[in-house]
Amino acid sequence: MRVFADYHTHTRFSHGKGTVMDNVRAAARKGLEAVAITDHGPANLFGVGVESLATFGEIAEEIERSREAFPGVRVLMGVEANIVDTDGGLDVPAEVQKRLDIVLAGHHLIVRGRTLADWWKLSGRNFAARWSRHLAERARVDNTKSLVEAIRRNRVDVVTHPGLHVSIDTAELARECARVGTALEINAKHAHLDVAFLKVAARQGVSFCINSDAHGPDEVGEFGRALEVAMRAGIEPERIINVRA
Ligand SMILES: [Zn+2]
Ligand SMILES: [Zn+2]
């Protein structure tokens, strides 16, 4: 089995270390057929996200140059969007999504919510949930709802690191992903997904995507034990969108 594409990499445009060209060069060296540039959406706080939506124009220009320099690698222009309200709104609007080759979306804790109430539900309460079972239960319901609504209302190709730092109903999310054709990510950097999670998700008929979530060129195409965990969970290679036998 071989992972032929890395659909989740960051650059200096958000809080990665390298340039677009660095990531594409690394992908070419590792023999990847495709790589996606998926910097964080603008709602991530403290310089983690892109400065504004206009940044995607600059990223597109660099991607164009990297395509010319490395014609053997398919370079996808993408984003790792943030969920900013429990109705599934993203920090990258539909008109920007349409211009991208791939849209990833994930739940991040240090983000600007649409409103203060949204911030509480998506971020604050997830921190407070550590000390209260009641809050933990309500957080789990809203975490799941916001992800489910996000894939219903937007064009999301992959949900990144599902369940990282936040509690979710795996089966419910996977069921909806299977219905709308969104893949669940097996994230190599965070390596938080275990065999049990993957088995629960797989039972719903969902597809998966193995990504590095590289924050530096040296991490591009590094999938660690993600493939091995997937195989141990009994996921068939055909169910992983970027794996080939
Ligand atoms: Zn992320
Ligand atoms: Zn990421």
C-alpha cells in the first residue's frame, strides 16, 4: 500500500515553516503524485491563520510558480477552514471555496467564533468541560452538530483530525460524512486516532484520507504509522482516497 498524495500541508502563509515551493519540492523528492497547500483559515487566532481572505490570492500565485517548477507533481490549492458557529458556518465563504481544488475543515479551539455565544460553544466550553460532566455532555452534542452541519452546508472534502482536543459522536459524524461524500482524516501528526475510533467510523461506510498535516517541508509526505493503524483497523485500501495498492 502506498499513500500517493498528501492533501494537508501548511506554509508560512499560516503558521507553517516553509514556502509553497518548499512543500512542493519536498513532495517531488518523496515521490508523491500530488500535494495540497491547505493553510489555516483566517479565524485562527494569534497568527495561526492566514491574515485575511486576500491571502489566498498570494498563495494562488505561488502555487502557479511551483506548478511550473515541478510539473510532475499535481499541486492543489486548498484550505483548512475553521468551524465558527454551531450551524456549521466556516471562516472561508462559499465563493472562495468554489475557487479551491480542495477544502478541508476542522474543529480548532483557539478561534474567533462568529459571535461570543459561538465562541463559548466551540471553544470556551470545551476547555471548561474538563471540570464538569454536564458541560462535557453538552459540548459533545454541539461539537458533533457543528461538524455535521459544516459538511451539509459547505463543500468539504475532508474533515481534519476528527475528535482532536474535542469530544464528538464518531458514528454520527461518520454516517453524515458517508452520506455527503466527505472523507475523515487519519492525521499522522497528531496520531490521536486509534483502531477503535476507525472501526466505529468504518462501520458507517465512510471514506478516509491519510495526511501528514505538515507544518514544515521536512514533514511533507511523512505519514508515520497512520497507514499501519488503518490496516490494523481493517480499513480496505479502496476506502482511503489517497492510497493505492
Ligand atoms: Zn488542524
Ligand atoms: Zn493542519
